[in-house]
Amino acid sequence: MFHRLRAVYPLPDLKLCAVFREGVTKIYDVKPLLEKWEVFKELKDEDLFDSVYVDLGGYGIIWNDRIDLSSDSIWEKGETVNTPFDNLMSFSDATTLWGLHESTLRKAVVYGKLVGGVDVCKFGKQWVVTTEAMYREYGEPLKDSMVVKLKSDL
């Protein structure tokens, strides 16, 4: 089961902050990998460690041609942290996960199905929606999207 990443940020002490499309943020400690796999020892180089990025599909992170890590490893072994942005996702991510067209969500705002300032909010040109509102209005996401319901959902 793959949990797709939206962003990854290097932190001090060989830790990563990983933001998933489901609106969940996890802190992942890379140090145990240095002890287990020789190739990960290269990440002691701060410049290399800081060069981490999310792969094109969001299914993992990459440092170079030899060092990468799956999003599922980060999901399973990372520590979930609470942020003010938990359970928020872009319209783009929501439409991908639920198999909708973005215009469907925009119309839902116009017709009051998704309430501005409660369920949705616009930041510049980007709309965001709460996970709770998506479950309430559209039910379960597509099976292949593999969204995990959080205890705080619904």
C-alpha cells in the first residue's frame, strides 16, 4: 500500500519532515538506516542529506542515483506529528484521491455543499479542503488511492 508524498524537508540530526497527500505529517529518523545499510552512510554529508526531494509520483524520496526510500517506509516508521495543517489537502490532491474533477469541488462550494471558511478555504489561487468534508460529502476515496482514515476523521 503506497501513501503518496507531497513534500519532504530535511531537518537537523538526520531527520526528515514528510508531508503526505492525505494531510498527515510525519517525522522520520534516518539514523537507523546508516547503521543497517552502508550506502546510507553517505547521508552524513549534510549537503547530500539536504538535497532530498520527492520523486515524480510521490511514491518515495530520492537523494541520488543510489539512495532512495519508499513513501511506505516513511509512513510506517515515521512519527506522526500534529500541525495546524493536518487533514487539509489541495483540491488537486482531493480530486485525485476521490476520482473527481476539480470543477465538481468548485461547484460544491458555489452551491454550499462545501462551506467556505469551514470545509474549504482559498489561499491565493489554491483551494484547500478538509479531509472530514471530503468523507462527509463524497464517502470513501477510491480504493487505489489508499487514504487512511485518521481517528480524528468523521
